[in-house]
Amino acid sequence: YGDRDGKIWMDGKLVEWRDANVHILTHALHYASSVFEGERCYDGKVFKSRAHSERLLKSGELMDMPIPYTVDEIEAAKREVLEANGLSNAYLRVLAFRGAGEDMGVAAARNPIRMAVTAWEWGSYYGDAKTKGAKLDIAKWKRPSPETIPVAAKAAGLYMICTMSKHAAEAKGCSDAMFLDYRGYVAEATGANIFFVKDGEVHTPLADAILNGLTRQTVIGMLKDRQVKVHERHIMPEELEGFEQCWLTGSAAEVTPVGQIGDYSFEVGAMTRDISEAYEALVRA
Ligand code: PMP
């Protein structure tokens, strides 16, 4: 990803893609002191752009990393990056991180909080699973308790077990891993929320130990508009057997059907297709 043409916004200005580098003593590299957003731009418009920027600032606040930019400044940076790279359909990565500075220990309140915005073309997150249905492994690691780490933050530290679990899943021929949480309830995938269908009603994990994704919230709204009953609740893994359909939601994943989780199978059914198509229409509306 490092060696290509293009522009990246870093700390207030556009730099050449290849020059968007940091020092090895960047605090974030050592202690995971970074928060980020993943967003998609459709036909020149970033879907839920302000909500993403607001969440970034909130993640910074939750992780004791005050980000020295306003929502308007972040919005402007995203527009600048898209324009400089001539992109109208793209994935955006907005990253805020604690840089190198006065301190190299765990405590580094005096080190600067830096920000970078990158955009590139990125197709379907789960490849052909988008139509066929993804196969998920059940992760051996658990989503942590909100008493362990602020789970509402989209923070790098929370992603280490995602990388490990996704690697393990891919080694078994799966597209992704589904986590249970610290209590054993069904939680989320490594970069997406999860929904189930049974008897025409929808069940999705309560957002008390997962990232309450913006796509999750959008999809819940779409289901309610369709008069579909949505149960946000604690779901036990044994219940997977009774569910008929399943899909994942995320800014990168969009709405991706799931065909299998461990030994449980799901059909790519009518509600899954309807919500997936309606989401595609909504983001371009
Ligand atoms: N859970 C996790 C762990 C994620 O990384 C993501 C992607 N940001 C999501 C859920 C979905 O969030 P959103 O719909 O806001 O992209």
C-alpha cells in the first residue's frame, strides 16, 4: 500500500502518498494509541460522513486522546483527499494517533495527537461472499468487557484479537470470524455487526459489548420502516441453530449475507437480499 501515486492528508496538509510516513518511535506503534474510521464514498458523497467524524472524536475522547480537529475540519480534509486523488467511489481511512515526542513510556500526554486521511478504491470487502454468503469461523478470543476497555471506541487496541481471529478463520477457509463476548453471548465479526432472521423477525446483539456500527443503526432503521420487528438482545450461540438467515453490516462490509457459522447453515433469503439491495440504493440516494 505504501508505494503508489496519490496524495494523503497528514496533520493539516496534503503530502505525496509515498512520503506519508512516521518515525519508529511513534507512540501509537508501541502502545496502540490510535483511533480510526472506515468510510465509503459513493458517487462523490461519503455516506454518513459527519457521523463518522463525530465517532472519531468520541473515540479519541474515550481513549484519552483529544483530537485537535473539529468535525468541520475533518470533513474538509476528507473532501480534499477525495478531490486530490480524483475519487468519487472510494474507501476512506481517517486515523488519529499519538505521535513521537517528549515521552516514550506508556504515559505520553505531551506527545502530539496527529491525524491522517487516506482514500483509495476498495471493492467488495468479502469478495464473492457478497452474493454467495460468507462462511464464518467462531473466534477463540472474546470481545472484552466494557470494564476492560471502552468498547464504544473504534480503537486500534481492540483490533489485535480481530487480526488474530481473522487469520485463524482464513486458515480454515472461512471469510471471517464471529466473536462471542466476555459473557459468551454472540457479539460481532472482526469488522462488522451481525443480524439474524427467524419467523420474519430480526434478532441482533444488544450493543453493550460491541461497536454499535453506523451501518447497524441504518439497517435497524430500514427494518423498522418495513414494519419488521427487531429484537436487540443477548443471543446465546446455541440459538444459531434456529435462525434461518444471517447477514453482516459495516461501512466496508455493507450488507453481506452469511451462509455458514461453524456448523450452522443459513439461507441467503428474501429479507437478506431485500436489505442488501435497499442499502445499496440508500447509500447512492
Ligand atoms: N464492529 C467492528 C468490530 C467494526 O470494526 C466495524 C467496522 N467499523 C463494525 C462493527 C461496523 O461499524 P460501521 O457500520 O460503523 O462501519
